[in-house]
Amino acid sequence: MALPIAHPLDEVSVHGSSLDCSTGKAVVIRAPFKGTIKEIGTMIGTALATADATATASIAGTAITGGSWVITSSGSAIGDLDAAAVSGTVANGVAANSTITGANTCLEGDLIKIAFTGSGTAGGTVLGYAVIRRG
């Protein structure tokens, strides 16, 4: 099966996690090198318990333009993927929740953060990831 998106060798996926996606929690990752975030997203480890959660991505305290999405409670299931991408498509070939349009460059060591807000939202561990292209 052909990959829906050809990833060049200068792209790396970095990961972090949060205990859940309730308000005040966040996934934090350090950028391994200078580059451009091409995709950033979350996968949930448990169905959300009570309400939707909004995820907002930032680099060194500056919000990524187009880098926010909603993790919906209704119908949520283990492994649900929600993401923002420059291409508008995530690596599994489906449409991204939002399209990154700017403020997506990082320097080595920058804090990449996915912050959660929502009304009493809880659930299990949330995996966060970012696909970064060197340069």
C-alpha cells in the first residue's frame, strides 16, 4: 500500500503525553532541532468522559496559526486522532481538523506545547506528537 503522504528523510516525529485532556493539562515536547512543524496532533487513550476538549498548540509561547482543534466527547474512542497539518491532511490520509497557516517554525530546544481547555473533560492518557522538518 502506498503512503498517502511521502515523508522526506529530514522529517522527524517527536512525542509527549499528558495524564488526560482536562483544563490546565498539556503535552510538552522539546524541539530536537531548528525546523518547521508540518503536523501536530493528539491521540486519546480513553474515551472522553464528560465534555469536549480544545487543544491549542504553541511554540515557545506563541500560538501556531491554525494549530487548534477540538477533541470531541461524543463518539470518542481509544486511539482517536485529532490534528492540524500544513497540508490539510494527516499522515493516515484523512482530513486534518485544522490547517496550519503560520507561526510554525521552531529552534532547537523550543518548547512545543499542546494545551487543553474544556468543561470538566477527563479521560485517559493523551499522546501528543509533532512532525518537524529540519531547516
